[in-house]
Amino acid sequence: MIAVTAAIIVHCVGRLRARRPPKPEPESQETNVTEGPWYYCLKHHAVEPYDGCKSEDRLGPYETYAEASDALEKVRERNEAWDAQEEDVDEAGDKDADWNPFS
């Protein structure tokens, strides 16, 4: 009984696969690099179009594919600039440097 059932399932699945239309060829990322918006996925470390991962896992939007591919470098540069700015404020003795909203 199990062998007959397995044979029927294999036969039916084979027929279903035979009726499926062929999958379209995936578009090359290079063909649509100008159409945006583009996002950099932090989960997959890849550039994705709008229909990609969740917003919480992405940086963007960026207008071009190239901008999105440089997202981590841009984040690194901004963090370094902000860190340098904080050091300048601390060294200048700014009165707001020790400001705490909870005190």
C-alpha cells in the first residue's frame, strides 16, 4: 500500500512539474543599476531592491546601486566624523558635555 501511494505521489508531482512554465531568467544586477531605490541588507551583506528584506535589516534608500554598495563605508566615515566631533567638544570643555537628561 505504501509503495503504491509513493508511486502515485511521484507520478503526480512529476506531472505538476511538467506543466509549470519555465522560470524567467533572473535579471542581472548590472542591467538595472540605475533604477532605484536600492538598499544595503545588513543580514545578507548585499544590495537589494525595494522588494528585499525587512527595513530593520537594511540601510537606505539609496538612489543608485553604487551608492548602496558603498553604504558600510559611508557609515564608517560618518561614525569617525561624529567620534572626532565628540572628542573636539570634550576637549573644548563645552558646558553641555556633561549634560544628562536624567539628572
